[in-house]
Amino acid sequence: MKIRDIKGYEFIDSRGNPTVAAKAVLDDNTSALAIVPSGASTGKFEACELRDNDADRYFGKGTLRAVENINEVISSLLIGDEAYDQAAIDDKMIRCDATENKSRLGANAILAVSLSVARAAAKSLKLPLYRYLGGSVKMTAPVPMMNILNGGAHAANNIDIQEFMIMPVTCKSFKERLRVCSEIYHTLGRLLKAEGLSCGVGDEGGFAPDLDNDSYALEFLVKAIEKSGYNTESVKIALDAASSEWYDNGAYKMPKRGTEFDYKGLTEYYEELLSKYPIISIEDGLGETDFEGWKYMTEKLGKRIQLVGDDLFVTDEKRLEEGIKNGSGNAILIKPNQIGTLSQTLSVIRFAQKHGYKTIVSHRSGDTEDSFIADIAVGMNSEQIKTGAPQRSERTAKYNRLLLIESELEAF
Ligand code: PGA
Ligand code: ZN
């Protein structure tokens, strides 16, 4: 099945900033659209998101150059190629770009095309996308790592830890997991309101009140779990510190509170939180260049909890390989736009699974109605998915897609 046409578009994301979409059309007239997301606390080793830097449009954030690269370069490169051969398509774009970080064509342009071709190919074969990606293996829906309280770069409050998430670890179905999380989310809102705190939300839909300290935030989460009729055996807590944002020259300086740590001090701080709260996962506990710190933290905490590398690994197989050798972390966050093609995304998931690292497929803080990551999570049997609060349509698009997939899997 040949690719007949590819078109790029400048769309907007959930923060109202431009992003890139692509539509692929195949010879049998099947067509499919994919829209790429955009991060705020981006890792420094991520593939390049090409922006126009034209101050007259969208404060320099326009994506017309990336769109032009789709319409002028990538489309003629791929028209006539086999749509079912995703690896060849992605490889051709990588070679045409010919830079380390996809900065010539833009990872936003390349990924939009990569995803749209896969979606069109699945549609043309009349296969659900998750099946097209994962093949004929047993598939189950993931456990959500649901962000219900926002801080860091995603909220205008005084909290430095970026994400406080809940994980319903004992529910049997995704449908149940979503219900439990949503009930806890609403209870948290009521508890905050009762204390006269703000119920406004951050970029990923979690509440974003000002709170005296991190422990106070964690106590609110535990209270919300218990008041909803659950307990901390069945619902656990996960954090994303996003601490690369605090890291400067060997020191961690929390920008909002002004607290300062070295990697040992920060690891001790996490240990203290672990001893008091049902935390089972910490993401980016240390910075993206602090391999020494990561090794230390993994030795200290790696047997007790999940330590997730996001900015550390940036969905890059080479960085993950380095991390594995160095004993850094035991899990990897998977964000397709950090690496820029579908094939590389699936490949790093397989690599992580082979080496006993857990995988968590993730949205970005600036996201869209595109639900592609839900299909990746199921198709690749990723244990977990991170896609924000149970509100804001760019987040619920993924949850609703997972509900649909689960019902299809049950009927299968
Ligand atoms: P980002 O945040 O999309 O702003 O990078 C998500 C995360 O850090 O996990
Ligand atoms: Zn993160």
C-alpha cells in the first residue's frame, strides 16, 4: 500500500501554542491525521522541536517552517513508498534530516508524519492501531499514573515538585482504575476548597494551590484517597520531581522555595518522604546530567521504589543503554516527541523491557486531542501510562481511548 500524499498543518496545543499535524493519504484513499504534543520542562537531550522564531507570530513559537518541511521536503521524499514499512519510512526521514537531534526538518515535523502514516496504515488494514503496533500478543490496559496536583513549570503556585500522582494498583480493569482516580481527584478538589485553597488547575489538569510544603501536598493526597473510601494499600502515590529544572552546577536549587540540596541531600529528602507516605515511584528525582547522583540514588532507593528517567533518558535507546550500564534508575518514561519517530519509540520500549526496565508511556504538558499514546501503551504492553488529570479534553482523549480499547480487548 503506497503513500499517495502527505500534508502538514500548523495546529495549536492545549496551552494555545502552535504545534504540528500531518495527514497521510494512501493509495486506497485511506487517510489519517496525527498531531504532536509539546513539553514545558523539556530535557536538554530531546530531539529538536523546530520553531519559527518569528517574533511577529505566536511570540516566535510558530511552526510554519516545520510544516513547510513536511509539504516541501518530506512529502516528496515519501510519496510512492510502502506505508506498511514503518521502519523504512522513519529511517528515510532520519537520513534525510541527517542531524543528531532532527534539527533540520524538525522532530515535530518528522513525528507528525511518522504517526500519521502508521495510523493510516492501520486503518487501511482495518486493524485497531494498538494491534497494528503490537501484533498478535496478549494485551492489557495500563495503570494510570494520574497527576492530580501540579507544581513546578506546570503551575503558577509555590510548589517545586512538578507532579503529584495517584496509582490505583489493585483494580482489575482500566475502567475501575479510571473511576477510582476520578473520585479521588474530585475529593481532593473538595478538600482544597474546604480549606479555602485554590481549585484552579495546572497545565495537566491537576489542582495547583499554594501549599506550605511538599508534605502538606502529600497529606492532601492521602486524605483524598481515604475520604474517597480507598486506602493506601490499593492506591499509591507517584512523584515527578522534574529536578533537571533545579539542577545547576552540581547543586539542586528549588526555584520556588529556595531550598538547596546536593544529590545525597536530595536522596535523603526522598527517603524521608518515602518513610511517611505511600510513594512507589519517583521520576527525574535527579538531573539529566547527574549520572553520579543517579547511580547513588538507585543504590539507595532502587530496590524499594520505581525510579523513572524522563529528562535523563529522553526516550533515547543510547542514553538508556548508558543508564543501564551506570545503574541509573529502573524505569523509563516514553515520550514519542522526545526522540521524533514511532519506530525509535517502539524500539526503546522493547529495549527497556528486555533489560527489565519498566516503561511508562507519557503525554506532554502541552498536548492535543490526539490519543496515539494510548494505543502505544496497550500495543506494547507498557505497564503504566501518564496522561494527566481526568479532565481537559486533551487528557480525557487518552483515557476515553483506553476505555474503548479495553472494551474491544474484552470482546476479543
Ligand atoms: P513536560 O512535562 O511535557 O512539560 O516535559 C512532563 C514530564 O516532565 O513528565
Ligand atoms: Zn517528567
